[in-house]
Amino acid sequence: MPPPARNVTSSAIRDFRPPEPPRFLGRGPDARLHCAAMTVLPPLTIPDSELEERFVRSSGPGGQNVNKVASAVELRFDVRASATLPEAVRDRLLARRDRRMTEEGVLVIQAQRFRTQERNREDARARLQALIEACRVAPKKRIATKPTKGSQERRLGSKRERAQVKRERASRRWEREP
């Protein structure tokens, strides 16, 4: 006996979204597969009290306003003194060899790509967010692998060939022709 038919309303059809197909990030053998169902880290919110913004004159585009308006943004974030960053993220941020990090542990981001102060401010905050998100994921631990037998033999074979070439050059007596 067939199962009874279900009543499907038009709103159920309208609200239905098929699952997203997996997307490939990059090309080649190192390409990663990004799935929509992948678990994501919980969002991290940095309060405005921990950010310090200073507006300065921009050297970039600005037209006639370039010498009048302070549209560039210098965003400062004290990584060492931040109470909202988890300890692991703070350590990874401080361990980065980044020229934007001062010796005191203050991250300085300068944004002057756009003509308006508001767009530069958004750009600086987006770049700070991207940097923190990159440090939130712990790097994969490298697992040392042994070279294969074939690769060892190829390496030693090429060394023997090179040594033979050098031996032949040294033993040959060059005669001078008159």
C-alpha cells in the first residue's frame, strides 16, 4: 500500500533551498574542498574600546580634497593587552613576523585605499578581522615522512654520476699543442 500523500503548502516550496554544492578553493593538487556543512568557529567580537582609530591625511586618491580632509585611517589594536582574544590566538598573532606589529605588541593597520573616511575605516576593520581569523585556526602539525627507497637510490645515483664527471676531469692530462 503506498504511503499517504502529504499536503505541501506553497510557503514550504518557496522557503525550500537545495543544499549548496561543495566548492573547490584553488587549483592543482593542493586545492581544498570547502563544504557548506563544515563547522565554523564561533564568532569573535572585539569591542570598540580595544580599538584605537586615528584619522590622518591620505597620500592616495582624493582629488581636490586630498590636502584638506583626513581620510586615511590608522587602526591600532593592542594584542598583548586584549582581554577578548583567546590565549592561543594571541600567541599566534604575536609570533607572526609581521611588520605591522610593534615591539610592544600593538598591531597597526593603515588604510588609505578609498577616498572616504568611512570606507577606509571599514577596510581597516575588515583587514584586522581577516588577520585574526587567519590566526584562529591552529596550523596543522607537520608529520615527518621517510624518503622512499627509490628516491634514495636516485639521489645516490646522481651523486655517483657527478663524482665520476669530476674524477674524469681531474685525471685527464691536457697536452699543449705547439
